[in-house]
Amino acid sequence: MKLALGLDLYRGAALDVPVDQVRMAEDLGYHSVWTAEAYGSDALSPLAYLAAVTKRIKLGTGVVQIAARTPAATAMHALTIDALAGGNRVIIGLGVSGPQIVEGWYGQPWGSPNRRLREYVDIMRKVFAREPLTNDGVEFPLPYNGPGAIGQGKPLRSILHPAGEIELWLAAGGPKNTELCAEICDGMLPMGWGAEGPSVYGPHLEAGFAKRGKRPENFEIFGGVSVVITDDVQGAINAMKPLTAMYVGGMGSATHNYHRESMARRGFPEAAQKIHECWMAGKRDEAIAAVPDEYHDDGSLIGSPARIRERWEAWTKMGLTGLIVRSETDEGLGLLAELAGTRDTQGQ
């Protein structure tokens, strides 16, 4: 089981990159560090900064929103950061976000996300391969000859040569994007994997691998886990509920809310619906109270070191190849490194 460090920088009103924690994770043998974006700080800039203050830990986006940049622009970002980092260190996790951000923040049409993702990945791979950049798809026609064009576009190739291999992963929740991820990408960032992950996602992954010919040997599936070392398990669970209620209840609409769908996939469909209804009705306290204790206790590692050790084995049997760990304490990162054995197998 590989370990990764998850940073939630995008949630803050001010940006504070925890360099010491990232360096500690690197020393503990963590595979990668991951950043994200919503409508505040972006996911790529912090990785360029971290490239300068780390040596070997991989630098991943979980995720960059495809509405924010053209595929060629994201490929340029990736090539630049990987060059600064010395090569073979960048993972670009791509995601569609939701209609509220895509149309409200970026001013882009929601359209057909699955088709956009396919073309996006294809174009990025052409940039990395330094092929003349053309694309016949309807989402990103290259060279562009649509309204406003003057017909002088050229099929250019990247001036910058890749410093190393850049991996492309997808954040996926629904069947179509899960299948697409298995077909064309190097790894997956599932939404709501849990113990049910193999049965929920497995058939769609297998369909994608079949289109590809087989499952690539190094295909990765990284889930997420929060680690809280405490003697007050219930108190820690209660502290998690307001943020969960906000995401499940308010980060989306009645028809498009991937966080609500993620909770439902984890086995809590009734709770997810109630949280959404209460939150949208302005009943925030009721929405928070509707978050099941089990949702956090089963989806996190909470409690004393002894309790976390007892629950660790179940996480190794979920079909994941890695875990993106979120912990406010160094002790939490160290305990997971001990349980996963990264200090012996990856640390320097």
C-alpha cells in the first residue's frame, strides 16, 4: 500500500503551504503529495513551489478542473513543473468539478463531461509526445477553425521536451468516467470507494481495461483517509460532520452533486438525501445531525494508536493501491508509515 499526503490548501482564505509536513512525508517514504482547487487557490502553483523544497516525492493534482484551462495549457503546466522537479515526479489528476463551478466560475458550458475528458487526455498525451497538435473532436478542435477564426492556426509541437514521464489520472465516480479512466489513464482517484469499492467500481473498471486490452501493470487506485489520533472518537467524528454536511448538502444542485452521490455509493443513500434536503432548506443543524457516525468512523482512521492499528488491516483489503492521507499531526503521518511499512521500503 502506497501512502500519499493530501493538502486542502484550496479551502483557506489565506494560502499556507505546510512545507515541513511535506518534507516529513517525503522522509517517511510517502509516494506523493496532492493539491486541489475549487474557486480559490489553484492546484498547480503550490506544486511548483514544492518542487523546489523537496527531492523525490511525487507531485500530484487531485484535481485540476478541466474547465479552468485548455488541455494544452495544462500540459504546459505539467511539463514545466516536472522540469523544475527534475523529471518523473508529476501526476496530473483531472476532474470535471460540477456545473455550479464550470458555468458559474469559469463561464464554460457543462456539455458532455465524459467526451471532454477523453479529448482532454488525448491532447495532453500528444503534447507530452511532442506530436504536431491536432484534434478532430468537437470539444477541442485543433487547429481551431470555428467562429472568429482567421484560418491561420498551425499544428504546433511543444518546444519544451519532457524531463520525464508525466502520469494522467482521472477523478471518477460514475460508470462512464470510471470506464474511461481504466481505458485511457494511468490511475484513478475514486469518489467514495470504501469497502464497497471493488463491487461498485469493479465492473466498470474491467470494461475499460477490456477496451484497452488488459489492465496496465502499474495502474493505480488511490482512495482517501483522514487520520485522527485521539481518545475521544465521538468528538472527532462530530468535528468532521459540519464540513461533510456542507459538501453533501450544498456543494451541488438537486441534479448534480457528486459528494451526495459519493455518500450514497458508500451505502448511505437515505442520509445523503436528507442532508441535501435539510441543507437546501436552510436547516444546517439538522443537516449536520443527519451525517451518520459510521460514515466517518468507517471512512477514516480515528482513535488511539491501538484502535487505528486494529482497523488498518481492513483498509489493505479494499482493492486500493494507495491512500491519500490527511492528518493534522505528524504522529498520524508517522503511524500510517509504520503500518504501511513505507519507512523500510521507500524511505531514504
